Amino acid sequence: MATDTILLVDESADARAWLMENARSSGDYAWIEAGSLSEARTRLKAQLPQLLIIAAQLGGQEDGWQLMSEYALSVPVIITTTHRSADEISAALAAGVRDVLVKPFEPERLTLAITRALRLAKTQRERDALREQVDRQTQEFNALYTVGKTISNLLNIDEILTLVVWAAVNLTGAEQGSLMLHDPVTGELYLRAQFNLSAKTAQKLRVKVNDTLIGRIVQSGRPIMLSGNDLVKVQTSLLVKAILGVPLIVGDKVIGALTVDNQLSPRIFGKHDVHLLVTLADSAAIAIENARLFASAERERAKLETILREMQDLVIVTDENLHVLLINAAAGQALQLDEAVIGRPLSQVVEVQQLVDLFEQRHTEEYVWRADITLPDGRVLQGQLSSLPGVGYGAVLRDITRLKELDRIKSEFVSIVSHDLRTPLTAIRGYVSLLPRVGPLNEQQQDFVARVERSMDSIVDLIADLLDIGKIEAGMDWEMTAVPLHIVVRESVERLRPNAEMNQQTLSVNVPELSPVMGNLRRLEQVAANLIGNAIKYTPARGCINVSLHEDDGFLVLQVSDTGIGISLEDQRHIFDKFYRVESEATEKISGTGLGLSIVRAIIKKHSGRVWVHSELGKGSTFTVLLPRYREEKKFDK
């Protein structure tokens, strides 16, 4: 424990001896004696004691009050005096004197005064040290807060890194600092930011990672702290007395180093400086990584903007509430929209109702929705709407006007050919049926005739389907009335029940009486028969088929489920296309034209409804039909 030093100023050696002797009981002190003011000042300049005891009367022209007034604010002072003037005592205490001892006084009074003065002085020193520490920590916090806030608000990486180096120099009390980054191509460290380096040094500061002081930081990933009598070489042109450096780390990779140094000052760095520099280095690393990510995002954004600008397809993106987030140039031109629509509800800015309806389908269970959309200028677009997690919905619309025209021409051709084939096929069929009348047929001939008749039946069915789908797409024979769908479904089930019983299949029905739909009776019968017939046809013996009908939010929902062979995800994408048939070992012996489901889709589309399938290979399929409930228009008297 350090011994307190007391400077005793009194012209009387006996008085000084008495004071020192009687003060021993309160502690072991280091005494310094002075018999005059000049001697006292010399002692004070050499060493500032923990306590100053001054005799008020020093003889001659010298006065202890004068010395007291000079040092009372720097050192605790006790005055000894022979005067008992209350005014003098009050003035001394007001000037900062800790105590006034009026002679003669008891030794106990002396020891009490010394003990109290030293204790108060110690408390004051501790308070000053604590205040200094708080001030320093506040300064450090403010600097670190400024750096952190700057990283959050600034995008200019040069300004951020310069601020980091400035803070490192100021907080550690260094003379200069630098931030260097590793160039993986050259294997060198190059200067990225600096503070107080000379222009000449900054221009030439580029060091290799191998066999250099700063390179050791990058290689080891650990701080270095060097100081001593000898100068430390950072580079040929940069010699320092003390240096502190810490690595810049992003993830598990060291990307550079932050260093501070002293070229002139002998001050060395400590552990607290290391902590400060590590904190600042972390901030710099975050800023560098943020800048890299931002630059990468900007490049990707520029690519996306170019793609959206140049692509011919229309692109529309909305949030989950169908407010417009993005439209590309093609969409803006085709739909006569501009950037003013951003943020507005789609239904308020798009006049093409079919496009709005496509987005409204988002409430259904699918993740991708498709629809053909006709623009006011006659062009036809194929629209595909997709769910965008975390964003909303995105639609891509492709111009298929030319494809639609080709499809129309093809359909006309198929219809004409199919119609023209009917007459010769009927004649062939008739002559084949007359063959047994010409003469007896042997067993082989009878087999050949039966095969011809079966093939003729398949061709006739195909022609009927082709003509049927042509009429549906053209809107021919399309009388619309209020149709009780539950009756249509029940009758279709009963007509096909014998087929299910023949296969030992369980055909269950849950079709209550519901509101009608506005539709074409014959075509809706076709839909029910097609779906139920397919379920029976593609379900193995002793399987189960379930037919249900229910109402949901203004729609009638028909579902036909089976425990059949199922449909792969790839085949589900094409199952409603014309002439598409699933090719597998399980289907090769099942007859069909590949038109049944395309006819179903065409009919349902004409009824402003939707049809889709959910299926799992080997477990079965569920076909769902959604039709709007019929709402009878109310008539009001005029």
C-alpha cells in the first residue's frame, strides 16, 4: 500500500518535529519539510504531496496564507495558526482549506485533522478518477454509436470506413490509423481508408500478406500489439514506436486489418484499446459486407429491370391484397397503364375483366392458375398466375393470337374431315353387317368381321367427339336454362352403376338437392357421364368411386373421387389437352379417344366454371368441378 506524502511548511524546526512526532499515531507518512515559502515552492514543483500543512505565520514578510491560496485547489491544506480570529478561520475554510488548527492544540486534534483531510482527498481522487472514466466511456460510446448509426444510414462505403479509422485513432489516443483489405488476386493488402497518414505514405502503402506485420494479422486472424525501444517496421517507408492491429472478419473469412500506431509518442496500447479496435473492426466488416450485398442486389435488380423491359410477355405483380406492385413495359403498353397505377387495387386500374378474374382465382387451392384473356383490340393472351411467397401474386401473359388462329383453322379442318368421313363410314359399316347374309362365315372370318366392327365403332366415337368439341367451342346448340345439377348427377350415376357392379366396384353417392345452375342440360350430362365413366374405367376391380355435390360460397362443387391408378404430376399438366392420353402399362389396354377431359374442360369453361384434378400415382384421383349457382333475377314493378 502506497505511503501518503505530507509537506510540512514551518520556520520552526521544533514545531515541525513536534508535528511529525505526534502525527505518527494516525499513520506512517512520508514527510517532506520546508522552512520557508521559497523552499516549499521548490518542493511542490518537484513533487505534489497528498497533504500540505502550513504555518500561517512564517516570520518576516512571508505568510502561509499566500501559499495556501496558491495550492488549496490542488492539494488538501491544513493551516496552523496562533490567531483565533473567526473571520480568518472562515476565510480560510471558504478558500478551500480542509482544517485550521489554532495553537496550542492537542495531538488528537492533529491526528484527526490529518486523517480526515487525507480521507477526503482520497475520496476526491477516486471521484475524479471515476468521473474521468465515465467521461472516457461516454466518449467511446458516442463514437461507437456514431459509427453504428452511420453504417445504418450511409451507403457510401468510403465515408463509413474513413469514419471507422478516425474513431479508432481518437479512441485509442493514437497518432494515425489505416484500414487495409486483402486482394486475393495479388495476395497483397491495399489501403482502403486512413487517418493522418501522409500523402506519400498513403500512396505507397501496399504490403504482402506473407512475411509482413499486418499480413500476420490476416494469416492468424488474431490481434497484434507491439511496442518497445526499437522502431517497428510496417513498411519500408513506415516505421512506428507502437502499433495495434486487429483483423476484419466476415463470417469465417479474414478480409483485412484495422491498425493504429504511434510514430512519435512513446504511449503504448493496452487491452482496452484492443477491445475498442475489435468493436470498430466488426463495424467495418459489417459495412463492407453490407456494401457488397447492396452492390450485388443492385446488379440483380438491373438485370431484372432489363429482362422485364425487353421481354415481350406481359408481367404484372401484385401484393396479397391485389394492389399493383409492378408492371413491365409490355403490360403497360398493352393495357394502357403507367407507373401511376403502382399501389392501387388491380380491379380499379385494369379494364379487362378476364384479367381481374384470373387474379381473383387466388382463393382456390391451386398454386398456379391459367386463363385465356382477350384484349379489346382482339388479341388473345394466355395468362398464368403464380403465388409469390412473401410478395403476393405474379401473372405472365403471352400473346397466343396466332396460335389461336391456327387452332381454329385446325378445328375447322378436323370438323370438315370428320363430317365428310361419316357417310363412307356408315356405308362401310352397313356392308360389313351384311357379310353374313352373303353366305356362312367360318370362325376366323367372324373374328375378322368383329374386329372391323369394333374399329368402326371406335372411329365413329372419335368422329362424334371431334364434332362435339367443335360445336362446344363454336357455341353451337348452346341453349341455357336453370339446370338442377343434383338430378343430372344422380341420373348419370344410375346409368353407369351397372358398369361399376360389373367390376365389383363400390359406387357411393352423396348428392343432396341443391340450387340449380344456369347451363346446358345435355352438356352438363356429358360432363357428369365423362367424369364418372372415367373413374369406373380407370379404377381396378373392387375399388371405390365416390360422387359428391355440395354448395360453397355461391358455387356448386361436384367431386368425383376414385381409388384408381392415379395420374403423375407430369401427366396432370396435360390431362385436359386434346388427344392426350396417359401412356403406361396400366392404361395400354383401356380404350379411349383422349378427348373426354378436353370436352369436359370446354363445357365447364363455357359455363364460367373451372375444373381441376388432384391425384397421386397408385392411390387415385379426385376431379373437381366448380359452377356458379343460378341466381334468379328479381323483377320490380315500375
